Amino acid sequence: MKKITAPIISIFILALLAFSACAATDVVPQDKDLADGRWTDMAKRYAIPAMSGDIADAPKPEVLASWWDALGDETLTQLITWSLQNNKDIASARAKIKEARASLGISKAELLPWLDSTSYWYDKRTPADTGGTGRDADIYRLGVDASWEIDVFGGRRQTVKAGQAALEAQYAAMHSAWVTLSSEVALDYLTLRTLQEQLRIARENLVLQQETLDLLQSQVDAGLKDQLALNQEKYTLEQTMALIPPLETSIEQMKNTLAVLVGNVPGSLEEMLKDAKPLPKLDMGMLIGIPANALRQRPDIREAERQLAAQIARKKSAKADLWPKFYLLGSIGTESIDSGSLFEGSAKSYSFGPKITWPIFHGGAIRNNIRVQTARQEQYLAAYERTVLNAVAEVRNALTASIQERQRNEALRRGIEAAQAALDLANDRYKNGLTDFNSVISAQRNLQSLSDAYAISEGQITSNAVRLFKALGGGWAPLAQENSVLAAGDVK
């Protein structure tokens, strides 16, 4: 009987493995290019307008990778580099990658045979009136147990596939955090430089107004002018002085915000940022003509796509629970009622054989789990499409803002020229007694207001370019390279 059993078991195992290989091909379809068709359809429906009528390619990956280099500001480059290395949100994102990698390792381990050492000793007594010996007996055992679920219908492999996609999603999430962080540092830095320029304009106007006030005071003292013009210039000067404290406060807040973003103690960047510098400029020609497909490089879209792929795999794994599960079980060891005879030939024991389980009645739990996973898949699909729509909206908004702000900036520049000419004329006419001092005051206010708005507009133009780089998914490739080897090893 033993001679017949062994070949039968061997044939059964070979057939099971062959069936498993066939099932792997039929039951587990690949999900590569999961969203290609859906993306193509959405790209056609939600086209992105170019910044001009010219046809041009999207910014090259190497340009988007370190777009801040195009601004030519060494301080900004240093701040962004520090932030990508030390920011606490990035540290949290790296920890989530480690978590996803470990979870994937658990899923992969479930595809392999498991070995467990089972060794024990216990004292046993069975009552005589129940057919036992009525005496104590010691049982000793040393052994190794093995179990292996043969993944015929792909449930375990789909779990691994979900873990791989989840790990890829976490990498994309960290890349997305890099994109957001680099743009946030740049925007705060541009805000700081804009505030410093506004402060410079306010102080410059204050000096000019003080000179005018001193001149008027001397004329009043000489009896050449009355107090009206002097008082008008005094409250104009005080209004300008009142602009300075809020600007100083905002500048300090921006410095502290930047320190937190780069992972430093607030106040540590004072020496680096105390001196005002010109706003960095960007050649806007590099952003002309952006096709919709350029958005695919955004890591948040990649993240949403991988999350959807992971959920599709979870749904397939849930469906596999409807089918039988095949196991190979085995055990080898020694067992004896006497520790002295534990290693004798008669104490050796082993067992080996297949096991099949098939769910018959679980109260609808399996099918309800499939419905749960299907509903979650629909949620991830909606989230993916929403991410694409938001990406298109961000690019369109950034493009429109860039175009309109440049037009506004040009109007403000012309306004400053006209206001300066009006102030020169008002001063000349006042000195010659052809007009009162109100025209001078009005011209001073208009010039200060236009100069302040122009400084803000200059910063806004570069800020809009930064927002466009962010909308295109720029800013993560350099640090992505340091994880590329690990990522490749994780997802094979």
C-alpha cells in the first residue's frame, strides 16, 4: 500500500503544480498601462491651451527636475536642497515607504513554504474509568512542520501585486511631497523678496517725503508758506511710516516659515536672508506650448493610478476566495514517552500529504467582501479621474495667471512712468505758485501705490511660473534617483 501511495501523491503534486502554472496565466491578467486608454480619452476632452500660438514641446524632464536652477538664484537653490533633505513631511513620507516595503515582504513570504519547529514536553494522565491507564505519562517531541498553500487561483499573487502597486504609490506620494515642498519654498522665498522690495520702496518714499517736509518747514519758518502744506506732507509721511511695521512683521514671518520648511530652527536663516536681493527672473519662452500628455509626469497622478491598480488586485484576490485552496502539509520529527529513547529509530515520525479546502457556507462574507473591494475600486477610479481633472485645472489656471499678470505688469510699468512725470510736473508747478500742494500729495500717493503694486506684480509673475512648474509635476526627479535602485528592487 505504501509503494502505491507515494507515486499517487507525486503525480497529484505535479498535476497541481501544472494546473497552478496554467491558472497563473489565465486568472492573473497584467495591469500594465492600466490607465492609458482612460488617460487618452481624458486628455482629448480636457485639452490644455498653450501660452502662445506656437507649437512647442513640453519642458524637458531635466528642466522640470530642477526647475529652480532656471531662476538663477543660489540662495533659493540652497533652500530647496536643504528642504528636500531635512523637511519633516519628507521624513514621514520616507517612513511610509519603509512600511509599504515591509508589507510587500510579508505578502511575498506567503507565497513560499513555511517551516515551523514544533517541540514540546507535557505530562498527561487519563482516568482509568474512561478507559485510560490511570497513570501519568510524559510525552516528548522534537520536530519540524511544513505547510505550503499552492496558489492555484492567484489569490496570493494578487495580494503581492497589490503590495507592489501600493509601494509604487508610496514612492509617488513622496515624489508628490517633493513637488509641493519645492514649490512652497520657492513661493515663500519669492514672497520674502517681494516684501523686502516693498520695504525698500516705502523707505525710499519716506526719505523723499522727509526731504519735502524739511523744505516746507524751512519755508514756513521763513514765512513764505502757511501751515496747510506742511501738515499735509506730515500726515502723508506718517501714512508711509505706518506701512513699514507690517512689512517688517511679514518679512520675519516668511523667514521663520522658510526655516521650518528646510528643517531648521526659526531664526537660523537670519544671516542668509537679511539682505534684500532682486527677484529672480525666468525666461517664459521655455513654457510655451504645453501638451496635455505632459501632465502624466505628475507624481500625484502616478500615485492615484498605482492606488487604483492596487485596489484592482485586491478585488481579484477577494474573488479567488470563492475557489478551493490547495495545501501541501508535512511534518518530521521524533516523539517518545521517554526522553532517553527520543532519538532511537522507533521514535521517528513523519507525515505528508495534500489538503484541499473549499468554502461552502460563510454567511455571504466572501461575496460581501468582493462587493466591498468593488466599491473601493470605484472610489479609487473616481479619485484618479478627479486627480487628472485637478491637474488640468491647475495648469490652465497657472497659464492664464501668467498671461494676465504679464499684461497687468506692463500696464503698471506704464503707470509708474506716467505717475513719475505727473509728480515732477506737480512739484514744478507748486514751486512756481501755479497750483496748491494737494496736487503734489496726490501725485506722491499715486506713484507710491503704483510702485508697490508693480513690485508685487514682479513677484507674482515668477510665482505663477513656479505654480506652473508645480502643476506640471516638476521638482522630484533629482531625489528620485537616490531611491531608483531600491524602488526597482522592491517592485520586481
